Amino acid sequence: MTFPSTIIVLCTGRCGSMTLSAACSHLTSHTSAHESMTHAVGAARFAFPDNHIEIDNRLAWFTGRLDAAWGDRAAYVHLTRDPEAVAQSFAQRASQGILKAYRNEILARSRIKARRTPLIDFCRDYVETVNANITHFLRDKSHVMDMTLETMPDDFEQFVGWIGAEGDLSAARAELAISHNATAPKAESKP
């Protein structure tokens, strides 16, 4: 089996996906994008080109259709970060994006019936659910690599070799030292 030219990065979000995307933008052997098809429906949602790296946390909710569209014809990366750090980051952004949708719509009526549940518990549940979906999806795939934010510089070197990437690797490595889209630290309360 030849190595696939399309690489799909699955993750929870809040785990370095934009940093990885910035690093991959310096590759010349592959195009790369972060959430490039989130607006699309039907088959267009999965119409990633050859020699492309797609990084999209929302794909974890489309694993059945992703399997039908790509199955074992793509290579996959499961990008992670310490789950508690991801949950804490989402807690600071809970009024927007995917966490808001998860808490208010996917977990139906949670604002009413789970009013006393701490916000962080919803964030932890989201992280656990998404990582479980990804792990289950990847269980029968031939080309899978794990990458973590905490070891991203070393993992990126392995990734580049794994996919046979070429380009401005010095510029790509420099991107890994930047926290792209980082959650601002909580403001300390004054006495």
C-alpha cells in the first residue's frame, strides 16, 4: 500500500491545531489548511485535494462520513494536549464556538436541567467525548500518527519524515515556538 497524499489532522481544538497549521504552511510538498471546508455540506465537506494537510477539530463529529469519503485512503494524525489543559482553555471560551454548541445544543437542555453542573465538567466531558470519537475512528486505519502539543517540536520532525514533506523547514520549526490563537491568561483579581 502506498502512503496516502492526503493527511487529515483530527483533534479537540485548543491543542495546537493553529500552530501546526502555521508550521505546515511552510511546506512546499503539501498544501495545508485549518478548517477550510467547515462551511461546506455534502461531499464537498470532505473534498480535500491530493498532497494536502487538513486540520479540523470539527471532523471528529463527522467520522462516519469521513470514513465513507476517505477511509484508509488518507493518513491521519490525532493531535492532542493534556486533557485538563484543553478543558481549562475551553472553559475560558465557553460562550462561543464548539463548546457553546456542545453544552447548549448537543447536550440538549443542559442549561436548564444541569444548571448546577460546573462549567469545567462540560469542558472535560467534551474533551473526553471528542478524543474517544477520534480513537474509535482511527482503530482500523493503516496510517496513523499521534502528535501532542507538549512534544510538538519532536513530533513535527517525525511527521515531516512520515509524510515525506519538503519546504522551508526552518520557518516551519520557528512557527512551533509561537502560541497561535492562545487563550489569554485569566486576569488576576485585585484585593
